[in-house]
Amino acid sequence: MAKLTSQAIIIKGLWTDNPVFRQILGICSALAVTNLMVNTLIMGLSLIFVTALSNVTVSILRNITPTRIRMMVQTLIIASYVIIVDILLKAYLPDISEALGAYVGLIITNCIIMGRCEAFARQNSVWPSFVDGIASGVGYALVLLAVAFFRETAGFGSVFGLPVIPSEWTRWTIMVMPPGAFFMLGVIIWVVRSIGDKELKKDETTS
Amino acid sequence: MEVGLSAFVIFFAAIFTNNILLTNFLGMCSFLAISREVNSSLGLGLAVIFVMTWTSALNYLVYYYLLVPSNLTQFRYIAFIIVIAAFVQLVEMIIERYSPVLYVVLGVFLPLITVNCAILGVCLFMIIRDYNFLSSIAYGAGGGIGWTLAIVAMGGIRQKLANAKIPKPLEGPGITLIIAGLMALAFMGFSGMIQIQ
């Protein structure tokens, strides 16, 4: 793989290869926690932490990990960091830890982290892996926040718990229930892909 | 009597009112990737039912007889993942050896299942909700059947959709998510029947 600059890696993680709407990875937790922005933010930060550090660890161990058992090793590395996150959340943010419930543990099976370890950290040195982990994590967190923003404003009329829409406005309760999550993410993927397709066409005509 | 009843209620709730895919969003990755046609959806669904039922039972035993007595409950994520991975590997070897027919049907799907969040999700939910042994198995089996129901229905819809005119950027994941939303709406109609937390 050609050497990538940090800047290129960040752009890839945030936009061109954004884990959610380009690669359709990690949708599970993307939908479950996005009814409130606070929960989403904490989930996003936890995911950035786990992705970045497991990328670093996988990258450090990349030359001494036997290929045949690498999946198992990666899973255990990820699981260890998730346990750290879980303990930290329980200690400092018990309310949010309660609200997120099993979904903190489910970061382990979030395909984004495994995907980045497998596709990037295994072949690259420590620093680029760290940047890649951060970039993918931030790209993921931003999409989650976008989904959560629309769901919370439409469903509860608030942003981060602060009311922004007057109470005369009828709440779209459906938006904070499961179907709302599906619709919102579907629409966001639609919008983003329409923009992306135009960019692709432009590239083709100029080159 | 009461224990048996609650397990029965949990079984049905896991299929309809608390469908693991449509209300808890677990197993979305493979759901979006595999649900293109009915046959492969069914294959993956069967594998999920099988693995989910067994791993919920195994993980229940591991959690309450191994981790709780030795005060290691913080390490449940690692323990559960290892149990699931080991179980899937074992099943794969056994059916490859003894039942080539079943291996052809389920074989390709088994490795996918280790990273299927639905399996780990079921195990974590059963711990969080304090189910007893019977209820946990019922929840595992019901969760698997509910997941299969959703993915097979989606496979059927997507086969028809192949002939529909969909805006280009909405094709694939976009339209699948919107249909999943409609299915979740339909499943919400069941929610008056029974409620579990």
C-alpha cells in the first residue's frame, strides 16, 4: 500500500470512505443510540477511543501476530478497550452508561473497528494507524450526530436536551422510535450518495 | 408454572414486540448485506437461530457459574466473545464432518455469525434484564426466529424491488433501510399484545 499522508487519511475517514454511508458498516449502534444527542456524543467518543487505540495496538503487534489467529487477537484487543470504556462510563457517567446499556458492549462487534484493524492497521505503522482510527471514528460520530440531531429535534423538540422548538409544534414521536431511525439513516444515505455521485461525474469529465 | 409462563411470554415478545432487528437494531450489517434474496436469507437465519439459542444457554452458564462466583463480571465481554467464537468454530467443524448437506446450506454463513452483533447483543441483554436460565434460552430462540422472520421478509421484498425503478443513489442500503423502517412500523402494531422491558 502506498504511503498516505495524515491529511489524506483524515479526508478518507471523514468523507470519501466514511464508514457509515460509504461502507455501510457499524449500522447497529448507529441506529440504537441516536434518539438523544448526549447519548450519541458519548457513544461517538467511546468509539473514537476504542478505534484509535485498538488500531495502535494491532499495528504495534502486526509483525508478531500469527496470521491464522489474527482475528481472535484483534477481537480480544478490541474487547479489552471496550471494557475500559465500560468501567469509565460506569464510574463517571452512570446515567448515560445506564441509557446505553448493552450497546457499549456491542462496540466490540461494531464492524468498523474490526474493519479498520484488518484493512489498515495490519499493514501500516503506528502513527498512520492512530490517525486512521481517529478519522474513521470521527467520521462515524459525525454521521451519528447528524442522525441524532434530526431525530431529537423532530421527536423531542430539543438539541442536547435544550428546547429549541416551541411546544406548539406537534412532536413527531415516531422519530425517536425505531422506525424513525431507519427512515432518517436511509434518507441521509440517499442525500450523501446523490452528492457523491455528482462529484464522481465531475471527476470523470475533468480527468 | 409462573417461570414457564414468563419464558413463553419472553419467547413471543422476542419474536414480535421486541424484535431484535427492528427494535434493537442488532445484526444490521449482515441484514443489509445478505438480504438480497430469500434463499440465502433463510440459510443465514437458520444459522443464527441455532447459534443464538445455544450460545445464550452456554453464556448463561459461563456468566452465573464461572464469572459471578469468581467476581470477574467485568470481563464478560471477553468471555462471551470467546464462547461465541469457539462455539461457531466447533459447529462448523462438526457439521463439515458429519453433515455435508447442512454444511452446504449453513457453512458459508457460520463464520459471519461470530461478528454478528445480534448474538452478542442477546447474551448481553439477557444478563442486563436478569433472565433466568429458561427465559434466557427462550429469549435466544425467540430472538433468532424474530431475526430470521425479518430478514426473510426483507429478502422477499428486495427480490420484487429488483424490478422497481428506484433513484440511483437510493439503491441498495438506502432503500433497504427505508423498507426496514416500514417493517418496524408494522411490527410496532404488535406492541399492544405483550410487553417486556
